[in-house]
Amino acid sequence: MAAPSGHPGYARLVPDNIPPEASEDDATPAPGLLSLASGTGADRPLRAPADRTAARTAAIIGGLIAALLLGFGLGRSTNAPVNSAGTGHTDPPGTPPHAHDSGGPDTSGQALVGGIAVGQSATLLGYRMVPTSTTTAAGRTQPFTFTIVNEAGVAVTDFVTVHDKPMHLVLLRRDLSGYQHLHPTMAADGTWSVPLRLPEPGIWRAYADFTLVDAARAQIPLTLGIDVTVPGDYQPRPLPAPAATTSADGFTVAYEGTPRAAAIAPLAFRITRAGVPAALDRYLGSYGHLVVVREIDLGYVHVHADVTMAGDTVQFWLAPPSPGRYRLFLDFQVGGTVHHAAFTINVS
């Protein structure tokens, strides 16, 4: 399978952790670091002789090129459409991960390879997920309500419809069981609500996956996460062993591909029933949805399928944030009914 193609500005790399400038005794700077010295008069002599300027320039350029190439593989793994303010540009479902220069906050770093996956905090970029309650009873359907507030504590009410819904709420128990993908509705005051039934005691992670519009009209994709407690006797289940094939509601679901950290790789899923390829419906704008959660810290990555199917397979592009064990949850729809298939994978 061909790798996704890039375009100018495919993934901007703007490091904010450049080390302090090397000491005056250093003969050469660290490779790839661009250091701008202020004051080059008699009180601050240049630290490199003139005949080494070309070599330093080459090293700087080489470092910048390496950073840009690395950035190609470090794009945000969530394939939500991103509309650059003032451009009207929106990517269709299945577009390989990348970022656009919207003039607003750069959220492409939310799921950087080697960085931090999304959904591990209730607060990000000044926005916060505020639930009405974080406790519910096991096996009882109750309203689950929350708001997304800005830095001033004001509820946000301007959201973008992404994959047919303005809000995706994913829930998992901390042993990565009990997967649910829900779609709350918003009241005029910005309060989101959805009927919620968590079947067993334990600590459940709730991920709010959405794109909001800020005061400058820039669209900002975010995933915020909170814990929901279900009191009772918590009996964690061991994670199932890795396997490339599983069963779901009478369907056999198999995938091909080997996700690796620090790389964007294809995953192709084939769904059959009694050996015959399933006639998949479009669900939320695509033929499949894939939620990927890292076992060690519940870091979350949400990817969507390519716009068209490749024969009888649904293909995704996945960039795992780091090595480790992950749980994959595939949503697909047949005959108007949504089904879920789950896999365990080891990422090296």
C-alpha cells in the first residue's frame, strides 16, 4: 500500500524546548540547533572563525531539513477535518494526518509520535471539560452532562460538525473493557447531555472528542478526558492477547498491517460474515472508525477510514504515539446497525 502523500506545511515542527545556547568555550553547536547570538560587537566576539561559517550553515540547513522530514511523520493522528480560518479548507474523512496553518493555536502536537497522546487531561489550550457529576451507579441509565468552558469559565457553544456529529464521547473502563461511542446533544447554554449506562463498577475514562470555533473563528480540534467512578467491587480483566482476527456479532474481522512508533502506517480491515464480505454502510461519514488507546496511561488516538474502500477492505492510517501495548476499537455499520470489534496490538 502506498504511503500518504504530503504537501507544503504537512506538519509544522515548532519546538519550544530548544536547549540554552552552548557555552562560549564550545567549538561547535549541537547538530541541527539554530542559535541566534545577540551583540556581535567587540564586547561579544563571534564564537566561530569565518572559515567555519559555511560548515555551520550547512549543519543548520541539514538540521532544519531533518526536522521537516521528521515532522512529516509526527502529524496529529486524529483525522478530524481541520478548517483553516479564512481559507474555507476542510479535509474529507480519511485524509492522512496533517496540520494546517490556521493562524490560531497549533494543535498538531496533541498526538505527536514520541510525545503525548490526547485525552489524558481535562484541560488543554485553555479549554476545560466540566462534568456535572463524576459518579454514577452500575447498571443504571442516568443522564451524563458536561460543558466545555474557555479560560474565562464561559461555556463554549460554537462547535463544528465533524464526521456527522459535533461531539463524540468515548468511554472505557481502565482495564480497557466496556467500550462505548456515544453522541451527546447540546442545549442552548452549552450543556452536553447523553443517557449513560456503565454496566460494571470501576474507574471509567470519558473522552470528549470535538472541534470548537474560537473567538478568532479558528477551528480547534481537541480531545479532553475525565474519570467517571462507578462504586462497587472492581474486578479488572486481563487484556486479551494480541491477535489479527476477532469476532463481533457474528462477523469475522481481520486486519493487516504493522503499526510502529515514529511512523505512519496503514491498517486494512476486512469484515466478513460466513466467509462473504460484509456490505458496509457509511457510518458518521466513513466506512469505519478506529479508536486506539494506549494501555499504560489511556492515551487516545482517533482515526477515520479512507474515503473509499480498497476492494473489500477499510483502510486507516495510524501513527502510534510511542511503543507499548494498545487496544484497537473498530466501529462499522451493516444494515443500519453499528458493531464494534476490538484488538490488542504490541507497538515497537
